[in-house]
Amino acid sequence: MVVFLRDLLRYRAEFRIGLVLVALVLLLSVLASFSPYSPDSVYVVPPDLPPSLTYWFGTTSRGQDVFWQLSFAIRNTLLFGGTVALVSRLVALAVGLVSGYKGGWVDRALMSVNDTFIVIPLLPILVLFYFVMRDRISWLMLALIMACFGWAYDARLIRSVVMSLRQREFTQTSLFSGMSTRQILTEEHLPYVVPILFSTTMNNMVWSIGLEVTLAVLGFTDINTPTIGGMIYWANQHTAMVAGIWWWIAFPTIAVIMAFIGLFLLAVSVNAQIDPRSRLWSSGEAT
Amino acid sequence: MRRISALLLAACVLGSLLSAAVEPSHAQGIPQNIPRKDLLILENPEGTVKNAGWFNIWVINASSQSNGLQQVALDTLWYIDPESGLDGVWDNSLAADKPQYNADFTEMTAKLRSGIFWSDGVEFTADDVVATVMTQIMNPAMRFSAVLASNVASVEAPDPHTVVFKLKKPNSRFHTNFTVRWGAVWILPKHVFDKVEDPVKFDFNKPVSLGAYVLHSYDPDGKWYIWQLRDDWQRTTLARFGKPGPKYLAYVDPGPPDKRVIAQLNHELDVIHDIAPEGMFALAKQSKTTRAWFKGFPYGHPDPTLPAVIFNTQNENFKNPDVRWALALLIDIKAVAMAAYRGAATISAIGVPPTGTHPAAYHAPLEDWLKSFEIDTGKRKIKPYDPTVGKQIADMLRPSMGEQIPTDPAEIAKAFGRGWWKTDPVTAQELLEKAGFSKRGGTWVTPDGKPFTVRVMVEGDLRPVMTRAGTMIVQLWKQAGIDAKIDVAQGTLPTRRAAGDFDTFIGWSVETLGGHPDLSYFLDSWHSQFVAEPGKPQPLRNWQRWSSPALDKIIEEIRTVGFDDPKSTELGKDYVKLAVKEMPTIPLMAYNVFTAMDQTYWTGFPTAENPYTNPVPNWGNSRYMFVRLKPAS
Amino acid sequence: MSGYAGYVGRRLAQFLLVVFIGINIAYVVTHASPIDPVEQSISAVTSFGNTAPDAIDQMRNSLRELYGLGGTPVQQYLTFWKRILRADFGPSLSAFPTPVGTLIERALPWTAGLLTVSTLIAWVLGNLLGGLAGYYRQSRGLKLMGVIAMGLHPIPYYILAMLLLILFGFIWPVLPISGGATMNLPQSLTPEFVWSVLQHAILPALSLILIGVGSWFLGMRSLVSNVIAEDYVVYAELAGVKSWRILTSYVMRNALVPQVTGLAMSLGGIFNGAVITEKVFGYPGLGSLLVDAVYAGDYGLVLGVTTISILGVSVGVLAIDLLYPLLDPRVKVS
């Protein structure tokens, strides 16, 4: 493992860059615990100041320090996206593997459930949830609800890959050697599915965070918990874009982009290192 | 190499397509084939109209009202101006004279003008008024059915220019239903609706106008409506004031607030209905031709509406006026004005909006009473009123805003308001303790031993300024040890407000006529006869569900007094004093609407220096603006 | 092919079941909404007028009758289904008495047009770039393009849309930023109108494409990285087949199949509308119709748009499931 990581660091520029980016973002979210201001207090600093040495990222129209506000926001947003991604991956994996491999009525039953989740349009349901739950809705609840809707699409994707794997020779071989379904799924098929899982995790996180921002722009946000969507919501309420308070919007956006490019580079370089062919290619290049 | 050349080819094709598509967007956001110098473009705050081809305003909720329909196409008996009016506050529009009541207010007679014609050539007569009333009484689900059916016993037209209403019960303010303060009961054309089988299903497309403009064209997707000046505009009531300047009017949906600012900077939007204060400041800074109601700070036009913290007085915690007073004394109105309006607010300590003629009729005369008003905390008596708060706000803003802030005390009082309650946490504590509350370890606890929780309901995105005010108030109360929370009721506020499903909310239960001191427009609905049981829906406007025998007496007396009788103003002052003592709501400030007017193509807009009407474009009264607008040259 | 015919039959049954369940769920959730369309109508009428409080009760009853909200919940449910089977969604409660169908009809062409084109362009572009990037691993240019595509993808859509608007509508005002077509231009199939529609669609489409390319790119890239490890690809490379040929005939053809699944579902999903696009660019469409309907508690309109959306996505998924065995010969239908 240590050798693996050392090789990654030495040979893969993407891994290094990705690591730096992700580390910066994580550092920012950890710093939130040291914030001199409570996340929901307003008018604690002079409003609308551009970035300077005292206020590194400037201040908002609500008299908050953008740097500290962002540290809370990026932490909450990443936790949110991570939770959604984790829960929905587990469900998608389980459903996709079983459904794709078993086929028959198990497949049909699971796919009917899956399809029902795919076809229900998400936005009106979320908006209605907000109306019904009102102040009881917390980001955790929202994350779970979005996870409920986020597994269906990817389960289908995994299922289609497994369906074609099922017909392959090595599957037949494993079956004849007496491996159980569970063994086949985890030991033979899973490695093929893992790269897809990675990329769908990224997609899923981007999707859930994007949906959170959409809801925030429409006004459905828990304004007591700062998130990236929440910051954009308030920036809108104060028409920050035309008022020239660009730093209120730019820095959260940059933080999100950094987080995702970082994760992307990490995933890509780890994937490439795992695959022996490309590892040989790049080692050859480096020496 | 083939792939690179393929990609290059694709890029070239795309690029050439794009460059063919671009042209100066100057001509993109405005109508074709209409000379810009004859066109006035205004914002329709209703946004994109869902059912664009529907012009039957008499059906509830079927379509748009402020797409120009009520402003320039329709007309009714009287108009009352929220400002000073072109020729006085009261305008006899379709009526020739003021309403005549009999001695006990059970009969109202209106004499009508002659020589007014509908746009299809038919003359306006008293039959139209009768048809308006009877059609809606006979079809109970129309817009004005309920109010007409509950008031009118019979209506007749003894001659083509006289209408006589016999009322079911005495009502000295029945005429206000036909008096435009934003909107009113609009007159419908008898000759059109007679031919219609079911008025509720009739779309009235193309509308027949009684006002000075007719429909020119409209967008089936509901984003714009264009109206054209009638050739026979002299045969309308607006003609008394001259020929309207703009030949064409376009009411459009300009999109989110950022876009409205951009549109006006591009000179593609002449009148913005409302934007956030920051947007207004940005416009004022970047555009030399933009003009708001006030020349400088605070820019916005104070509507005759009074945002306040409205308590649900049926709620156990808020039954005691001492608790309400304590919460009021914990509010720092300067901070709230800064949070909500960036300071561009006109504050008011009393339950009457500080706009129109009210400062002269109520705020100024009551100033002395307010200064000497005392409350008893149980331990001592104090005078909570601070007359200098308006000036303090002005002083606070002067360093950053410079000469935009007036220095003359009279100007400051007009722009920022007079005084408000001192921020006094010590007195607040004494009042809460008097009410049986106690402080345990920094947080307040009710007499029942439960933590004192207050939820402040706001409307979120739909009313951003109110949301900002609410957030600040929550913070101030939290700092005092009260468990205060903000509760965003996006979209559900009207339902929850009516149901009483809230602790407090930021909204208004006070709306007045503006130009006239009579308060019954809202005050009548505060009578205890209309207060609903807890759990039942409350009709407007007494959202705080406050009943008081003293208030009932005042209201009943006003009902017996004529509309223009100065006694009703005196009774109004009695209401103000009672509301100060009881504090059923905490009045904050006037509802400032940041209407921005671009003078690139048109000049002559109403302003604070020349307040001849209300420029806010969705008001029916804004039609008086059109006769004063001249092309800028 | 009787195996396939049986498969089609079973799949169709599944399709009908899913649509039925979906519409029921939509019905239940809509009616569970705390927003009462009658109260919304009343508050819309009375917030700006002087209406006597005792008149409101009368209005409430009349409206309830008019909107057909009388009767028990079971009766309402049955009426709803009777109507749906005749493709009649009833009147819209927030724009009474216009039928829901009329409102949807007006908004649908705009949404369908814009989203179909943007989805297709994003799909083609994303898969092309993703395939190239996955195959030509070492190419710096493609890696950079990948990073740009991935960089655009997580930008909150609203920010990107506003940036484009400010850039092309204000700083360098060369493209229209509002509406579906030029104001005051009659809606007919004249070249003038068509050209205006295309012009007005550029910015909304551009914003959707920029955001959409990233996810297709990422998916294709990883699928391709899977495929190039396959024996037949290695064999082809060793056999000296041109790399461009390997890319198109061997790699992409196989990697593309799951992406086609995604495309069909995305196309089905366009009936959801793109709310933020419509809000920012003032573009007419289903998205804002739906959100406004939810605010107004307009059951009929919410159910109408939701049903169309459910049908759209279901048909998309059905089409894919029926075509998939035909596309990938390795998949046998049991």
C-alpha cells in the first residue's frame, strides 16, 4: 500500500495536483472549527468590503467574512454531497449487481422499483417535501431523500455492465468451479464495476450539490445551515452580481470547482495506476 | 491528422454560424416595428403570465391584472391617489361628482359623466355599472361577487347617467369599493357580456377598453403585452388632463432582479417595478439617466403599507402586552433598517405608514404624545420613545454616502422617518419578569417553565427585504437569550397566515389609502366580529387576531362618521394611541418600493419633489403618469 | 425470436405498471401539499383589494364548488383517473378555467426544442471528447480539455448561466438574453421568426451544453478505459490496425452502449423542463410552469406536467430496454 502511494506521488503529476487541491479544500473546511464568528450571525463585520489583508476573501452584504462563511459552507456542502453519494452508491451497487446477474423475475421486480424511482420527477417532489416538512427539514434529511432518488440511474448502468459480463467466459468458468453468486459478484465482477462506480460517485456528488444549489436559488434552503447553495441564495437576495460584490459568488464557486477537479484528478490517477498497462507506460516514461 | 482537420472544420462552421447570429443586441430586447421614441417599456411584476390570452379580469385568478389591463384599459367611478394627485387627491373618473349618501348610509347615488365611449364606439352609460354589479352577484365565484353580494340589496339606473345603490346594511365607506387604490371594482361592458353565456368561462379577448389605450399585440407565452393609444382618446376620462405622451406602452417580464438592472442600463426597460436596495444603488451609481422617487438616499417610494412584526395574539406566550413590549424594546431599528434596506428605509413607530399625507395627519401631531408616553415595568416608569432615531440613521450613513444624505431636519424626517423606541434590554428584562418569565442561565423561560421559543415566519425569496429584516430581528432576540428562529414559508405564507399557523411573522396588516387620512380601509376589518377562533381561517386583515373592546368602540364610531369628516382622523389618532399601548404588532417601516425610471427616452416621471402620483407601475393609479410624460429630446 | 417477443410483452407490462405507480405517487404527494388552491386564489384576490371579511367565506365556498374540490377524496381520485384516461387533465386552478392541456401545449414546444438539441449536442461532444481522452491517454491537449470539461461541470448551473448572460448580454452585448423570440414578432413559421428563435436559443443552449458535457465526458472516459484493456483491442493494436480505426470500430462502439442508455433517459427527462434556464433567460417552458403550479397549489397543472414527464421518461427507458439486446449481441434475453 505504501509503495503504491509512493509510486503514485512520484510518477503521477495528476495525483500530486489532485492531492494538493483536495488538501486545500479539506483544510478550509477543517478551519471552520476555528472560526471567530458563529456561522449564522450577521453584521459582525463591515459589509461589502473587497478582498484585502484583513478580510482575505472580502465581506458580504450581510456583514459576514466570506472566508469563514465559506469554510462552514464548503464543509456542509461536501458532507452533504458525500452522504448522498455514499448511501446511493451502496444501494445502486447492490441493486445493479443482483439485478444484472440474476435476471429473471428478480431482475424485473427490482427494475420495476428502479424505474418508478427514475420516472418520478424530482423537483416537484422536493419542493413539496419542503412545503410539508418546513422547518423540520435539515440537510441530513434532504441528503437521504436525494440519495433515495440518486441510486436508480446508476443502478441501471451497473446492471447493464453486469449483464454483459454475465455472458463472458470467465463468469461461466467461475460458475463451473463452484463459486457462489455472492463470490462471483464480489470477486469477479466487482473489479470491472469499480471504475464505473468511481466516476458515477463524482457525477452523483456534482448532481446532488447542483440540485441543492437549484433548490437554494428557488428559495428552498435551510437558511440556518450555511451551504454553498445558501451563500448563492443570499448573494441573490442582495443582487450581488450587479452590485459588483463578485467575491461573494466567485470564492464559493472556485472552492467547489477546486474540490471537484481535485477529486477527479485523484480518481483518474488512481485508476490509471491500478491498471497495469498504463502503470508500465508511465514508469517507462519517468525513468 | 484527419481528426484534427475534422475538428477544425466543425469549429469553423460553428464559428461562422455564431458570428452570423450576433448583432448588436440593442434591438433584441425591445419590440419590432415600433419607434422606440413612442414607446414606454414597463415591468409587470406578475412575471410571465400563464394564461396570456385571457383578459376577463372579473374572474378570480384566471390571468394577469397588471399587464396593462387595469392600468390603462379599464376604468371605474373614482380614483384616490396615494400621493397628492394631479388635481387633488380625489379624482372623479367615470363619476361626475363625489358619491352621495343618504342620512343613515343605506343608499348611495353616483352621477356619471357623459361623453365617455368604449373603444368599440359604444357609449358608456349607467347600464354598464348595473351590469357590472348584477353579473357578479348572479355568478358567485367572480372576483367582486362576494363583496357586492354582501353589500348591495339592489342597484338601478333611473337615467343613463345616474346609478342608485340600495345597501343591505349601513356602510359609509361602500364607495371605496369603486375607488381605485391600486385596484377596485372595474366596470365591465354590458354590450359585450350580454352576448356571453357563461361570464366565468369567457376570455374577453380582444378586450374592449374604457381607458385610453387598446391592446395592440401580446405574447402567447405571456412575456409581453403592447398597448396602443386610442385614436379617440379624447372620449376617455384621462383626456381631462391632456393627451398621454407615449403612443405605445409595453408591459414586460424582465426576469430576475439582476437582469432588470442590466435591462435598464441597456435602455431596454424604462420603468422597473422593484429591485433589491443594492441593485438600486448600483443603478444610481452606473446610470446618469436613472431616477428614483427620492433624488438621493433612500431612493425608494414608500408605499402606503406598513411592514411590522405581527404577533399571533391568540398564542399563549403573546397574550400579554408586556411580553410584546419587551420584544419591541429588544429590537434595534437601526440595525433592522440596515439589514433590510441598507438604511434606505422610512421608519415608523406607530401603526400608520409614514407616507402620503399621513406624516402631516398623524406622525407630526402625535410626536408630543409619543415623547411623553410612559410604560410601567412594575419597578419604575420609563419613557421609551426616542425622537432622534431617524436622524441617527442619517448620521450613520453620511460617512459612506456623502451628500446623498439630506441634512435638513425636515428632509430627514420625510426620508428616514422620525423616532422609534429606544433599544432597552434592561426595561425589556423587567417587563418579561413582570409577565412571569424568568432567566435561567442566560436563556428565558416562560411562566410554565418551558424555554421561550419564538419563530419568525418570513416569505423567503418572494419578499427578500422582509426576510432580511426577519433574520436581523431573530439575531437581536437571540442575543438577548430568547430562542428565536427564522421560519421560511416560501409560497405557503398566505395559507399559514390565514390559518394562524405562526408565532410571529414579518408582513403587514396595515394598508391605507395614502393620499387620504381615512384609516377604515384596513381598520374596519380589525373589529372583533371578524376575529376567527383559533384553528379557523382568519379573513384579512387582522392577521394578529387581536380583539379589543376599546378598538371596537373606535371602529363602530368611525362607521357612523362620513368619509371626509375630520372627526374620523381624530378617531384614527385614538386607534394609534391604543395600538401603542397594546402593541399587537411592532410597526417597523414603510414598504419601500425601489421603482427606477430611466429618463433616456421619457421625462416627467413623478418624484418626491413632484409627487403628482405613484410611479409604481402595477398600480391602477399609475395611469396619471402617462399624461405628464414627454419625449426626452 | 419468440424469446424476444416474450421479452417485449413482459417489458410492456412493466412499463404500464411503472407509469401507473408513478402517477399515483404524484397524485398522493400533490394532494398532501399544505397549499390550498382556494386559499391561494382568495389571497391573490384580496391582498390588493378592500374585501369585507364576511364576504370571504362566501367566496371560499363558491370557489370550492367551481374548482370541483367538493366530494370525498375517493371520489376526487376516481374522477381524476377517469379524466386521465381520456387525456383530459381538467382545468388549471391557478389560471381557471383554462384547461391544463392548453397551458402545457403552449410551453412544451419550447422546452422540447431547446432541451432536445442541447442534450444531443452535449452527448455527442462529451462522448467524442471522452472517447478520445480515454484512448489517447498521453495526449496533453486532451487531458487539458478533460480538466476544462470537468472544471465546468461542477459550477452551479445558475452561476454559469448568469455569467454567460452578463458576458454576452451586457459586457459584449451581441446575443439576446430574454425570451424565446423577438418581441412583437408573430409566432408563425416565417424565416424571420425561425431565425429569431434560433438566436434566442443560443445562450440557453450554450449554458446547458457546457454543464452537460462534463458528465458524458467522464462516463465515456472510464468506459473506454475499461474497454481498451480487452483482449480484442490489444490484439488489434498488435495486429497493426490504425489507432483511429480501433477507436471508432472497436472501442467506441462497445463503450457507447451504456451511454446510449443514458441518452434515452436524458431525452425522456427533458419533460421536467429546466427551471433555472427559464428563470435566468426568460425562456418560456415547462419548468417554470411546474414550479409556479406547485406554489399555487394547482393540483391539475402539477399532475399534468408530472404525468407528461413520467410518460416521457418511461418511454425513454422502455425504448432502451427493448433496443439494448439488439445493440449488444452479448446480452441474451432469458
